[in-house]
Amino acid sequence: MSIRSELKRKALHLTGLTVPAIYLCCGKTSTLIFIGLAFTLFVVLEPFRIIEEWRDRIKYRLLNIYPSPELGRGIELIENHIEAITRPHERERVAAHIYFAVASFIVVYFFPMKVAVGAITVATLGDALAAIIGKSLGRHRFSNGKSLEGSLAYFITALLVLIPLMGLIPSLVGAAVGTLVEFYNLPPDDNFSNQLAVSLAVYLASVAL
């Protein structure tokens, strides 16, 4: 994926910051409702993203109802943008936003507010900066394609987000665990495993103190 496509993907990924923002402004119940509605929408639309035949049927029906060249070009432009930001493994599998929504629901439901807000923000912002910096500035590469620069970007971002919420020691533990999970892309998807790992690490470290 080119750096331009990576920037587009991460710009979309950053919309995940709406979850901690809603939690801080509106509370736990409203946040769970928001995530639940988003997840339902994602699940309904996901087959049309994966199954080209279904997508084409909708496109042809729209163009038959509204036979406009502008509409056709608009649909093609949207399809090209989606194709550009989709990882190869997501083209026939569940995409990252569904894993993100499931993990966010679990984290918000089971963990205290500061832990949930910190973990979701780290998983969103840290992942984005790690990918962008690793892609553009990464010079020290590992065998899995990750870079030292990208991992450091994640770690530093995690510390900056977590320290004001949780204090130094839990933040160091959470940042270290999150960096490792991001580095190894733990299954089923790092958008799922990262939130849960950071939440659990920060929570256990804070309880242990």
C-alpha cells in the first residue's frame, strides 16, 4: 500500500476517536448504544463490500433509476477509494472496522472509563501514527515488515495518551504491551487484540499498585 493510500486509510481509522469522545461527553450507556448501532450498520453493509455480484446489482439498479453519468462516476470513484485502502486480506474477509467495533464494545462495557478511553485512543491514534511514520520514515526494518521507527511512534503515543489518565507505571506497562501486540499483529486482528491487550495490561497494572 502506498503512503497516500495509507494516509487515506488511517484518516478513516481515526474516526474511531469518536468512541472515547462520546464516552467522555455522554457517558457509558450512550457510548454502548453508539457502538452497537455502528456495528449493526457495518454488519449489514459488509456483504456488499465483499461480494462483488451484490454490489454490482445495487449499482445497476441505481443507474437504471437515475441514469446519470455523474452518478456513475461518483460510484466508480467511491469504489476506487475503497479498493485503495483495503488490505489484501480484507478483500474476502471481515474488515478492520468490525473488529474495532466489537473490541470497543467489550472494552467500554467491562473496564473503567479511564482505562477504556485510554485503550481505544491508543489503539486508534497509536496504530495510525505507527503506520504513517513507519511507512514514510522507517529505516530499520524487521522481518515482518514493521519498523523500529513505527514501533517507537506507537510507544511514545501510548505514553502521552495514558500517563494523564492512569499514571506512569500502568502507562508504561500498557504502552509496552500495546507495542508488542501491534508489532506482532496478534489474531484475529490487531484492531481487536490491541484494544483488549492495552485495557487488560493497564487495568491489572493499576490494580497491582
